[in-house]
Amino acid sequence: MVIKKQYSERQLIKKEKGVIPEQIRNIRTNIQYLADKRNLKVIMVTSCRQGEGKSSAIVNLAYFMAKNNKKVLVIDSDLRLPTIHKPFQLQNFSGLTDFLNELMDEKETIQQVAENLDVVTSGPLPYNPTELLSKKRFKTFIDTQRVDYDFIFVDAPPSGLADSKIIGSVCDSTIIVVENGKTTKNQLKTCIDTCKMQNIDIIGVIRNKIRKKKHDSNYYYNYVKE
């Protein structure tokens, strides 16, 4: 049986009122407070496993931050299963992989999708994502963007993959997105331990796809400080 949802996954939520927009604003406030307190700007978003809704969480968080007069950049560095382009209805014929392969300059990779909100799509899927992300060019690109943006969100594959360890090493902190009722405590513990073993700071955990009450199909987010 398919449960009908108010908001489909990977949909950009533009509605101002409702449970989900309010939850996103609460998460935004928490992250902005911690970021100001700890001088954080570049934040990786990862998950314990595939399909937990991290891409949906990151695009909506970025969108609501941009609406709060923050200059935001979203980078799709999940070069294995990129999805950031979908909610923004962008083509993904070119992007980060082209820049890392020195086929585009950095200005060409950045697309404005809304006021205060820019996106770098992944570009064509490479056969060597780990090697591409290991290039000094990736870190240099992110460091260069720090000057122009208040927040940079970097979408990464699940934490168990080598790609996420590389991405996390060039970010200031990390948000872990977990699917409520599906991600086990052991999976989350493993995810957190993996990050800590790599000296990757964790700013918090977002629980995704929580039902408001029994028989309610509306999904929303919850933020838990790590």
C-alpha cells in the first residue's frame, strides 16, 4: 500500500504555514545559533544509509535560510547518486565533476535558483568519485566560496563510504539525517563513531519522515543536537 504524503520526497517546500515549514524554521534557528557560536560556515549533510531523505532536508533547509536573508550555496558532492538538481528542476548535464576534471571554471558551475540561494549540481556521474573528491581542486573550490556565502551545505553520500570522509575533512561540521523508524540506534551509533574516528565534527542529527500523529500522512523534521 502506498501512503499518500502531503509533500513528496525531494520537493522544495515553498509554503509558509504548516507543521513542516515550522519545523524547518526551528532547525534553521538551532543551526544558525550553533554556527555563530562555533564559527561554522561549511556543513556536510550525510546519512547512515541511502534513502533517508537527506537531500530533501538539505534543499529545504537551505531554501528557508536563504529566505532569512542568508547567502547560501548548496553543493551536490554525492557523485554516486546525485539528486540536488531535481527539486530545483535543474538539468544535470554539467557541474562539479566537470570542474574537478578542469573542464569548467568555478563561476560556470554555480547556478542561482532563488534570491540568496545558489546551487552546484554534481554533473555527469564519474567512474572514480573518490579520486575526484580527493583532488586539491575540491578543497580549494569550497574554501574560495567561503568569502561569498554565509552558509555552504555540501550533500554527501552515506557516512560509510570513503567519499564522505573526504568531504567531511574539508567541512567545518556535519549534520546527520536519519529516517525515523527505519534507522536503528546501532546504525546511528556506527555513523556517529565513523565521523568521530575521522575527526569529523557533528553539529546535530535531523530525524526525517516523522508522522505528526496516528493516521496522519504529513511528514516533518525534528532536530536533535548531537
